[in-house]
Amino acid sequence: MDNNSNTQSSSSSMGTLGQIVGRFIVAAIILGITAFFTPGFSINNIWSLAVSAVVLTVMDYLIIKFTGLHAMAFGKGFVGFVLAVVVLYATQFFVAGYSISWMAAIIGALIYGVIDYIIPGEQGM
């Protein structure tokens, strides 16, 4: 019985890691599409995209853990939308080569939310 619980524990931690990696990949794809379609939002290169996806994933993870709220614009109501705008805007202070205005963050949160809703993937962590 102890051996079975150890197997479940290791697969559970691998599941969490898989969710985080999966969320990172989905965030990078969505972020690239959003930056492409949003005026006033630019990501200079692939490394800036990767780092900003990590920052967005970490910020979303921390917000979920401390508040229980997802920073996703679509389907999460006004609070989710505002969190998405703030997270998109705040990321520029942590990532070189990533710039966004407040208006672009608002438009980008809408686009990010719609694309995040369309692209399938595990949303909960």
C-alpha cells in the first residue's frame, strides 16, 4: 500500500509539472498571436516571447494560489479581465524587449482571452 501511495505522489507532482509546462507553451502561443494582432504591443524576439510567457505563467500561478482567481479575460468576468490587463501591462517591467501601452493591454486582454478560450488545454493548476 505504501508503494502505491508513492507512485501516486510522484505522478501527481509530474502532473503539476506537466500542467505548468503545458500552460507555458499555451501562454507563449497565445501571447505571440496577441502581440501580432494588437497595435501598441510589441515583443522583439523569440527570447523575449519565451521569458514573457514564463513571467505571465508565474504571475497567473501566484495570483491563483494567493487569491483563487484566474487572470484570464474571457469567461472570468470583470475581475478576470482587469487582472489580465494588469498582468499583461506589468510584464513589461520584468522582460526586456516587451512593451505595451495601457490601451494595448486592454485590447490585448480581450484578444488573449478569446484565443485562450479557443485553444484547448488544461486551465486549472
